[in-house]
Amino acid sequence: MSILVSGANGFLAAHITDDLLKHGYPVIGTVRSKAKSDPFLKHFTEKYPDAKLEYEIVQHITERDAFTPVLQKHPEIKYVIHTAASTAIGALEGQDIKDVFLTPAIEGSLSILRSVHEHAPQVKNVVMTSSIAATTSDFYAQNTKVYRADGWNEIKWEDNGGDETLAYAISKVYAEKAARKFVKDNNVSFKFTTVNPGIVVGPQLLDSHCGKVLNISNQWMLGSVEDVKVSATEYQAFPTFPVVDIVDAAVFHRLAFENEKLSDQRLLVSGSFIDTQQILNVLNKNFPQVRGKVAKGDDESAPKLTNGIVDIHEILEDADNYKLIPYEQSLIKMFDQYLRVHGSIDVKDTN
């Protein structure tokens, strides 16, 4: 028995692989090139000397039979975790926004589902990474809404307005809907589960992958700090983020096939909303080297969040009363790595 993890060099997928190996599962990861997997193979081989891990090349996930050769080569695969997707915000470089976000998200998901359905009857469960962005379109609206796993983001692709962040969010909606339609229309033999994490926060698995510009979710945390003037003294209430620790997001991909109560479900996994002021508070409290170099804001006031709450109590109960890691710890781990690697945070306006 082994587990296939697509896009295995990605931010979340690397932590999923780490969690699976820690729990004794053999893992087969797919990457676009050998160069993508080499540093991870070295890291995991040293960390888990007895682990069973190998990587296979899948260059173009949108091709119809992209994953078929891997599944045929490895009939021992019993579970599939599909994380591969385009997350190239800031890297359009003249490309059509649809080709960068929407097409890979949809076609990549359908490609792996089709290959499993047609060529891997032994697979028991396919777990796909979706997003909290697929559950609602009004994170930034001031309201008292309760966000649950049964909600859907109803925004249309045509409404992205060329905004890459919005295009990424919409692509998650379309990909999940397309996947669920495929599963329903084809009466598949495997269980299908999506994990819909909030904004995933935490360190890269490898320091070498911690660039000046981070992956999407961590960059939102960093960018919210960089965009506030150092001299700002007012409460920084915007933007707000529903966050989840990278470790928790990874663990739920495993629980999705281990725990019968969580299989064949839609698993919204997120803590509460936090705002920019709370991020600044964590930085100033825990990293003396940045005090006076990033904004302090109004750190005396209580949070002024007006974006409702994320209600996942039933999911956490089904996961044996799982306790999510507090957002403060997630931010500390993320900023500790960033400052260790880069030394400072580049605030855009220091006046």
C-alpha cells in the first residue's frame, strides 16, 4: 500500500508528505521535474532513514492521461491526495489569466480523477485540496455571517476583473465543482473528499524554499505588514484572514482517508479570522529586531473584527476533538523562518 501525492514539492504538499512519512506511510510524489524533488528527497531520506519515498515526473497535469503512467506503474497505490495546482500569483508575464489559473485547476483535477477511475480500481479514496475560498465570496464584507462547509462561492469567472488573487479563488470553486460533478456523473468506486483550508500559514518545510516573495497564503500575511506605514498608530483592521496552521491543514489530508467519519466529506478546516493588527502584535511582541521597523498600530485595543466566524465544530468533533494550533504560533513559525533567512521585513513606506 502507498499514497500518491500530486504536486509534492508544493508548500502544503511537502508538509503532507512529511506528516505521512512520520506516520509510516509509503509515499509516491509527483513533481514536474527531478530538480523539484531532489532537495525534498535528500531532506526526507535524512529525516526518515527507513521511510519509503519516491518521486515520479508528471510534467503537464492538464493532459488527459497525465497521471495514468504513474498509476499503472504503481498498482500498490490505495489513496490519492491531489494538491497540484497553479499558484503563480505575480507570474502572469503576459500569459492569459485563464490559462494560468482556471484551466490548470479544472483540467488537473479532472485528469487525475479520470486516471484513477479508468486505471486504478484499487484506489479507495481521493482527497483533493480545495479552499475556504470555494465556500464564500464575501470574506471582506462586514457582516456577522457564520461560515460552514456547505457554503459555495457563487462568483463567476467573468467577474475576476484581471485580479490574480480573485482569479485564484474562483479557480478553486470551478475546480471543486468540476471534480464533484465528475464523481457524481461517473459513479466512481472511490470515496472523494475535499479539504477546504483557510489561509494556510506557517514555515516552508525547507529554508531554501523561503524566498523574499512567499507562497500565496504566507505572502498575504507578509504583505499586510509591508503595506502599513511604520508610523501608523491607528488600529489596522483590514485586511482580515481566516487562517489555519500548515500542520493542521496537512494532518486533515491524512485524516480524510484514515477517519471514516471524515471520508467522502467536504472538510472546511480553518480557525477564526484575524486582522492585520493582530499580525503586527505578534511581530512586535515576539521579534524585538523588527520593533520600530514595522508598524505598531494600536496594540492596546481589542480586535475589531466584523467578518463573522468559521464554524467547524462538527468536523473537529468527528476528528476526535482535534485542537487547531493557535494563529499566534503559526505566525511565529512563519516569521521566524523568514527573518532567519532574510534578516528583515521590507516595509514599503517607512515614513
